[in-house]
Amino acid sequence: MKDRTTRSRTSSLARIPVPLRAAVFALIISPLFLASVPAFGCSMEFRVTGGEKEGYAPGDTVTVSLTLMLTHGNCLVEPADTEFHATGLEILGATAWKRIRERPVILAKKLSVVSKGDGSDGEVALRAVRLCERQGGDLKAIFVPEKKKIRE
């Protein structure tokens, strides 16, 4: 009688089509996988929008646009709290944040920078940092004199 009970359970599982079993397994496992992948709290992108050229020399003035996309609707870090660090550059000025889109929230800001270095004693770079417990963001734009315009 023991064998008969085991056989009936096995045969009822065997009646479920393999693709359906695979789909149920995927539904059970996918939340576990998604929970283990880090979620970035924001996405940032630098673009040279004024004064773009092949190589930069000391004294060159460049306009750099930063686009910020917030992936969390209830972001704890205000756009104004984004930190900018310049190495071999001086930030001359910046515009206020401008909302480009509502969902997802996309903001833009322009910075005017002047090159102070030629890269001989380190990189000439502009960095934007958003410190946040939800992974925040850290982006660096490197200006390479006489080689490339910008590298991220």
C-alpha cells in the first residue's frame, strides 16, 4: 500500500507539463534574485554642451550638462545636495536644477568650468557625487588634454 501512495503522487506531478513547472519555479525564484541585485538610486550623465573640442588646454572654458534621473520617487537626497568636485578645473558657475520630466523624475543642470591644468600632475576631472543610503551615485568626467574630449 505504501508503494501505491507514492506512485499516485509521482504520477500526478508527472501530469503537469514541463513548461508550466518551469514557469512556476521561475515565479518562486525571481523575487529572491531581484532582491539580491543592487538597485541604483539615481543615474547621472555628463555631456559637454559648449566649448567642445578634441583636446583641452589650461584656460579653456567648457559648459558641461549633468542629467540626473531619480529612480526612487521618494528620494531622500535633494538635487541641491549633489556635490561637485573639480580637479584641475575651476567651476565658474552653475544653473539651477531644471525638471525635464516627471516620471521618472529627470533633472538637468549646466556647469561652466575652466581648465586650470594640463593633466601633467594628475587628471583634469569633474565629479558629481550623491550620497544616499539607496546606492546614490558617483560620476566622473575626465578631460584628457590633446587625446580625447571626454571619457566617463
